[in-house]
Amino acid sequence: IINKATREVTIDKKQIQLTHTQFELLYLFLTNLNIVLSRENIIYSIWGYDYEADDRTVDAHIKLLRSKIGKYRDNIKTIRKVGYKFAYKEK
């Protein structure tokens, strides 16, 4: 469960503590389920057009986010030479 208004994330009834950037990244993924987001698109969406960052910045934040979301870490798929997507199939 992700609550944009309160900026709270709950997984298996446990509240997960995320930084501002990690929350924004997760929210971006969950509002774009199964859509591949380029690293450039992620940078612009999270940090803005004026931010000068490289691909490694995104990769580092993805790694930290994966470590915090536990069993859902494998839902963040790396798409080689493109970016990432949050893969989800309804049951």
C-alpha cells in the first residue's frame, strides 16, 4: 500500500521507511506498472530537467529501493541498455 498524501508505504502490514527519493521512485514505478522507464525519464521525473546526474545515480537509488521493499524487489526489472520497469501481474 502506498499513500501519496501521507507518504507512507506499507508492505505486509509493516510500514517501510523510505527516503524522499526512494518514495518518489516507487510511486513513479507504481503509477507506470509494466512500462519501461528510461534512466533519463526517471531522472527528469524525480530530480527535474535541470539536475545533472548520470545513469549510475539512478542505479544506486534502485539498488537501495530494492533492499527496502523485500519480497517485491524482483518486481523491479532491469531492462538492459534502456532502464527499469516495475513488473506486476494481477492474480
